[in-house]
Amino acid sequence: MSNSDVMISLAQLVRDGRRYWGSADGQAHWQAERACLGPVCERLFGAYSLELGMAPRLGDMCPIRHPIRWAPTAELAESSQTLVCQPDRLPLPDGVMQLVIVHHLLEVVEDPHHVLQEAARVTADSGRLIIFGWGPLGVTGLSRVWPQRRRHLPWRGHWRTPGRLGDWLAFVDFEIERVDYCGFHLPGRAPRNAMLETLGRRHNLPLGDTFMIRARRKSQLAQIQRPKLAIGSSLGGASLGHATRISRQPERMTEGD
């Protein structure tokens, strides 16, 4: 597939995703995930964060000073601070993001291994990498038994368990700190039942529609002293706009799904 075909495919995926996350069901799941992220996000400080996803911004409660959003094309960019690129080719220096959120992208992109590699590469040693995914044991996951649903969001794509994603994270020298589940509801209902959500999160039952993985760089690697980067010049101005990365790409994963 040519680069232009990839960008067209990504652009359509993002349009479809924004329609879903703007729907009543998508908004209900977004609210549940935002409540799950809040306690983690509020404890992170730093200069830069990055969100890779199709939903409205999740980390707006985070005190990090310069939040950056992502879009595959300039047409879909929401502001001048949007990073316009392929998600597996981030035009950013290593280790500059205190928080990176990958929100329901690994299920649907063509090269999820490399997207995860790039997200890990730009996460600071002291930072956190957050991954949101769909839980196979939740009500939405169990409803994927009907194949015709898998052509549409949120059922589209290849859903993976936190354990499988933990294996992928180990490959990029990250480890899981914690997995939280959210989006608890009964069949035919949206996840708006506060009592059910509170009960599910209190006991962290793996029956929520979505899960949130909180990961960090492995402790032995955190001791490596990286050279200080001129972040202001690397991330300022036009570099946050319509960028194409030309630097060396990291080695791709070779494991299968």
C-alpha cells in the first residue's frame, strides 16, 4: 500500500472513530474512561503530553503544560498544536513526553506493533504510557459474536487482552504497573449506572467494556542518563504542525499477534 493510500485509510478511520465517540454510546464510554484516567493523570507533571486516538481529549485534567493531539491529515487537525503524521512515524525526539495516551488505536491500525514502539520511544523515562483497549469479556466484547458487527466501530478490528499487550510492552522495555477496568453495564444499556461502575472499579473486575493499562519504562533502563535535549526548539512552532519524520526508524517487532 502506498503512503497516500495509508493516509486516506487512516483519515477515513479517524472520521469513523469521531462519529462513534460523538454518539451516545461513545460518550458514555468516554466518560467512564476519563473517570478511570483522572486519578493517574492528576499526579503527572511536566512539559509535554501526547494523545493518539480518535475521541475527544481525555487528559484535560492533567497539569502537564503542553498537551499535543494527533491527526493523520491536516484536514482533520483540530488546532495548530496538532501533530499531523502517521501514528507509526512520530516526528518527535526520544523520551520527551511525560504522558502518552494510545486510545483504542491498537485494535484498528494496520501496524499496531510499530505504533506501540513509537509511543514507547517518545515516552520519558519518568513518564507514563497509557493504553486504552476494548475488553473481550465486557458486554460489548461478548456482543462481537455476531460477525456483521465487526465491520463497524466499536467492534471492528483485532481485540487483544491486557496480558497480550503486556508481552508487546516487554518487547519495547516497558512493564505494566496496573490494569484498570471501566465501562461496566448491563446488556442493552450504556455504561451510565454509577453504582455498577463504582462496584466494578472497586473490585477491578475484568468485566468492563474497556481496560486502561498504565505502563512505565523498566526500572533498570530508567537509570540511563539521556542527553538533555533542546525541547523548545525540537517541539516548538512549525514542528508541531504538518510533519513528516525522516529520522531512522526503530526496529520493528517480529512477534505475531
